[in-house]
Amino acid sequence: MKKQLNPYLILLLFVPFLISSCSQPASKESEEVEIVEPENFGGLALYTVREAMSADAKGTLQKVADAGYAYVEAAGYSEGKFYGMEPAEFKSYMESIGLTARSSHMGMVNLENADQLIADTKAAGIEYFVIPVPPMGMFTFGPDGMGMKGSPEELVEILNTLGEKCAAAGLKLLYHNHDFEFMENENGVVVADYILENTDPAQVNFQMDLFWVTKAGANPMEYFAKYPGRFKAWHVKDMNPEGEFAPVGTGSINFAQILAQKEQAGMELYFVEQDRTFDLDPLEAIKISHKGIKDFGFN
């Protein structure tokens, strides 16, 4: 009579083999890790590529995305449209190519058209409504540079009114500076200080243009310390030895030092901008600047 093997004994004999097979190192194929390209980051002020936007807005926006940017600031609103597109169409196209419009310069705003401009900005999915210069005919430009007519009190009254309207619509109002706001006027008043001290932070804040502040001889970090949390957005552009605009990382502005104070500043977003690129194609300049913001750690 044949002896039958105990089934438990058979199981015990196979356990070592099972453990051994489970503990074998993975094959090379399973060890390979998929390399994921870094996502786009940072913003671009479309004013930099304004001529290309006028010629081919959609094609240029695709090139902006291809250059590595994640969001933009519009500067092409006219007659209810952004770069010839209805607000909803502009928003939809941006989303289709992986971009977001976070901000828009609305220099044509006045107290009569403000409600319509605010509604269109909101319909485009834009969060920041930016006043790029003193509005309603107050801005001046001539051989002696930029400036403003009217008083700081008048400017603040307009900004407070527009800020209240924006806040009611769920938008955030920012004032964008040039150099003259950071220099004393004929009455010894620094307009930037007057704005910051006479507006409600819940309704009016600044988009600090780091180039123009530097050009005025002011120190951005001193302003961050004096008025913490008021500089929600930045324009980032460099300065060459002649004091002109330059791609980020090719000039003299110490962006690393400024960036280290972003929390004190209240910075929520930033935009590369270069008002003029001279002999350099703007679409090439924005690529150089994108590498620059990466090298400084903006991403």
C-alpha cells in the first residue's frame, strides 16, 4: 500500500520557493521611471509681444505657452474684446493651450465704462484688474519723461472708487507704477506712498514694476518692509548698463535678493515684461527671460 504525502508537508516544501520568487529584484523594465517634463511656470505680460499679438493673437499665445509660461497678463482689450476675441472665447482658447489669463491692464477705464470693463474682465476669467497709469487723462508723457497732472488726492479718489467696484464684482484692483510715482513731486509728495497710505488694502494694492522702482532710485525691499502685503504682483524685467530694459538675468537687478522677500511683499504672481527689446526679437527675449526667472528661483 502506497503512502500518501501529507498535503501540509507539500505546502511547507513550496513556501521557500514562493518567498524567494516574491523577493526577486524587479526587472529592468519595471525599474525604469518615466521622466516627466517640468510643468510651465511663471507669467508673461503680453505687452512685451504686443506687435506679434496684433498680427496673430492665437499663434502668439501658443508660442508663449511653448516658451514655458503658465499664465499671462493681457494688454489688448478694446470694444468688449480681448485681442479680438469675446471674453468667453479668449478664456476658452487660453485653456485649450494650457495658459491662464490672470491679470489685465485696463488703462482706458473711467468712471463711466468701469462697470462694463469689470464685467468683461470677470467673464474672461481674469482675477486682477490693473490700472497701468494714472487714468482718465491724468497721465502725461513728454521730453522730460512720464508724470501726471492733477493731485494725488484726485488719483486716490478714483482708485478707491474703482477698487470698491472691483471688490464688489470679486476682482482685485492693482495700480501699476512707473518711476515718477516713487519720486517726490513738486510738492514733496511721493505719490506711491500717498496711494498706499490712503487706500484700503482690501480694495486697492500695487503691481510693483521692479525696473521702474529701481530706475527711480527707490529700494523695493524697503517698500516691502514699510507696506507689507501690499505688492500682490510684480513686473520682472532687468536693467542693462545703460539703464535700459533687458531680459531677466542679463542685467544688474538683484532679483534673488528681492525674491527672498516675496512673502513680506505679499507677492501672489509675477510677470516677465520688457517694454522694448531693441534688436532682439520679443519672442526670443521672452525665452531668455524665462531661463532667467528659473535661474533666480521664481519657479
